[in-house]
Amino acid sequence: MSTVYALHPQPDGPYNPQTQVCTSCSVRQFALFGSLDEAALQRLHYHIADIHLEGGQTLYSAQQIGSAVFTVRSGVVRMERSSDNGERRVMRLAGGTELLGLEALLGQTYAADAIACTDVTVCRIPRVLIEELTNDRPALTRDLMKRWQRALDEADEWLVELSRGPARHRMLRLLLKLSEYADDRGLIWLPTRQDMGAMLDMTFETASRLISALRREAILEPVGARQARLSMEHLMAALREDNAGR
Amino acid sequence: MSTVYALHPQPDGPYNPQTQVCTSCSVRQFALFGSLDEAALQRLHYHIADIHLEGGQTLYSAQQIGSAVFTVRSGVVRMERSSDNGERRVMRLAGGTELLGLEALLGQTYAADAIACTDVTVCRIPRVLIEELTNDRPALTRDLMKRWQRALDEADEWLVELSRGPARHRMLRLLLKLSEYADDRGLIWLPTRQDMGAMLDMTFETASRLISALRREAILEPVGARQARLSMEHLMAALREDNAGR
DNA sequence: CGAAAACTTGATTAGCATCAAACCAGGTGG
DNA sequence: CCACCTGGTTTGATGCTAATCAAGTTTTCG
């Protein structure tokens, strides 16, 4: 069911080892190599692979020895940890231009599972390539540090905004977070109730009740099974009201 | 009440601008400059200040423009954010050899308040000094990246271990975390009930009830007002039992 | 010593978990 | 094609956990 590309990228299937893909990459100016010119890209000795995943597939797993980082080009990826007794906790989400698996650059194992929520395209960037580039490109290290800081900011946000207060408040904040990853038609990805529970530390029944309530309040309108349209005005109003009442 | 040293270190009082302090620093081999030899330390143009804080004093505040990072040499510091309506959330703790305020190196404002929990000694390391050193010491950048990763690991741990599950479980995990910062006599710093509430997202009454219960169970024995002795065996037993029951 | 802050404990209530049942959509095999 | 199954979802009934409100005690500090 779930395929892992972190260690053994296959030369066929979703794997596409053309470095040229970078020069035309839609997220390049925001991504890691935004500061590199085309000449520098041509000189790369190692392959940047283009990977496609369907929702539910695993990009990499916690405890694996990581030999690459990944730039998300489209779709949403969730970072989660699950304990031996089957309990899951989604720690954060990652969307366009985000860089995942930074710990691999330090020779550490991956700290969490990275699982595609929607259909996802990512670039696999080998660690050795980063090492090669940083030798003559000190600007890249600063870029990497900014990536770490961004990950840290996200972690803090989940701690402060999504792990605190009553269930309804947490759900509203989650919807706000999901709106950051809305597609071009303005639709957000709507997780399963189980996943919502793992994100917000509540049971799936509670998540279901909350979503039903928000639908009745016209904050949310499901579109198909895994998507929804948000009314940002109603959402914002609900959040304000929610903040006022504490 | 709370003094801020981040922007304007005073030449008198707790401020001690001797670079020599580094060569004899008790945490140097674990800290940022562990890899620097004495000659390199002598060449530093900028002062590393030695700062002493009492419990409750602020090291720096969120939103300040940071011009320095800080190495904790002794004591415990808490990182917290408080919203305009007075709600606080402690995001994590930092103890010996930890490096705080990394975001200052990227020209960002501090992301949280850093407040001394116990009496604390820290080194103030100006950003310009780091910049100077990284020019001819690429190993330092890798060291910095490890610091970022460590902060991220801590953030993840708080998310997974201390922001999830029933109140008693979170309190037990907090005590385990506090045991990492035990002093030489084996005593842990015991936060106020308010602070426990801000760390674990519960009311101070609930925190008080839990601590009282744990005292009755001999997991915890208060020593003075702000300290306690832990029975690690009892604590571990309680945690196992707690994990089994879910 | 007196006031303020922190802590403890009790009574009540609200919010969420748990247990349970029914519903629905998509997929499989007869 | 339909019966069936499975996994996700919804909703209801009930109970437990932790918030809230309240009072009293201890500690701290000017």
C-alpha cells in the first residue's frame, strides 16, 4: 500500500531523474535552489528526482537513515509519529515549497513519518548534493538555516494554536491552517475524522460532531469526500467570537 | 521586576565582558565553541558577556530585534508566548548547554519570551561574532544546524509527550522532563501551579490536585517551595501503568 | 504584622470520551 | 447486476474528566 522512496528510488515508475526539471520548476524561486543560476544547476553531479505520490503513500518513515531531503512542489504532506501501541500524532503539515527531512543533512534518522495527504509531487534532493553545493555556496547554508527556523516556527504554531483550548477552537484553527493549502479552485483538503483527531488530540467522534456543526453554521461546505469549500468570513467571525469568549 | 539584557547589556551589575571566561567555561566542550581552540578564542573582537539572572527575570522578549544568541550555562529557562489577552503558553524549557534565540542569527525578531525559571547563568554571544567566526570556520555552521535540529526535536517532544492525553499523563511526562534538569543533589525545580498549567494546558487547580495526588503516591516530595525530590522508580512505574491503560 | 500571592480542597457544571447503533459509499465476488 | 462487505461517517445515550466557582490555608514579602 505505502511505498517508500527515501532509500531506494526506482528508475521507473514515478521516479524521474532529470536535472532539467529544476530549471522549469514552478516553485524554484521560492525553493532551495532559488539562488542558483542555470550554470550551477547544470554542474550538479547528483540527481534530483521528481516523485509523485498518491494520498496515503509514505514518503519516508521515522527511524530510517535519511540520505535525502525533499521539497514539496504540490499537495499536502503530514508529518506524524506513531507509538508502538498504534497511537498516532500528526505533528504538522507541509505544503508547497516546504523542505522536509532536514535532519538527514546531519546524518540523523528521520524524526517522523512523512505521508502524502493529497496527491503530491516532491523533489528528492540527495544529501551529498547539498554537501557539494554548500562547499562553494555559503549562501545556501543560510538558506538551510532559514528552513530550520521555518520548521521550528511551524512546530511552535501547532503547539500554541492547535494543541490548546477547547475542541471547537482547535478545529477552527485547523481549518484556518488548511486554508493555507487551498487549491486553485479555493477548495481545501479535508482530512478523515481520524486524522483530524490525530492532529487535534480528540476522538474522531468529536471531530465528526464539530464538522457537522460547522457545516450547519455554513462555515464549511463539503465537496466530494475529501475536499471542502470554506467560508473565510464565517470562519473568521467564528474565531473572533471564540477568542472573545475566553 | 524583569530586566532585559538582550539589547542593552549593562557594563556593571551582572554583566561580565571577559572573553577569558570561555576558556574556563564549564560547559564549553558541549557548547557552541567546543570546537574552537584557545588561539581562536583570543582573536575574538566582540565580547561574550556572562549574565546572571534570578528566577522570574526576562532574558529577552518576543518581537524584540535580536542581536545575540545565548548559551545556558546553569539553571532552567522557559520559552513562552503570551497573547494580548494575557493567556500564556510555555512552549518548552531549556537547560545546560542549550543555545537560545537562534532566530536572531537570521535577522528575525525573537519568537518567544525567554524567562529564567531558576537562578540562571548564560553567555550572551553577539550575532556579529557568530558571523565573523563562520567565515573561516565552516564547522561552526554545521554545529549551528545541529542546534536548530535540537530545538526542533524539543518542540516535537513537547507536542507529542506534553500536549496530548489526560492531565495526569501530561503531568507525569512533565516531571520526567524536569528530572533532566535536576541539580547535583537530585532535586528538581518545581514550577508554580500556574506555570504548570501554562505548560500542560490545564488550570492551576487541576495542576494542584495532581501534584497533591502524586505526593500522596510518594512519586514526589516537595523540598522547600520551588523544589522537590522525585522517586524515579515510582514515577516510571506510574508512567508504565498509565501507558498500559490506554 | 498585614497584604498579596500561591496553594489546597470542595461542590458543581460543562465538555469531551466512550459505547453503541445506524448510515453511506466504494469495491469485490458470485 | 446485485448482495455483501469494509471503512469512513454520523448521531445518540451515558459517564468521566477537568473547568469553573468558591472558600479557606499557607507562604512570601514589604
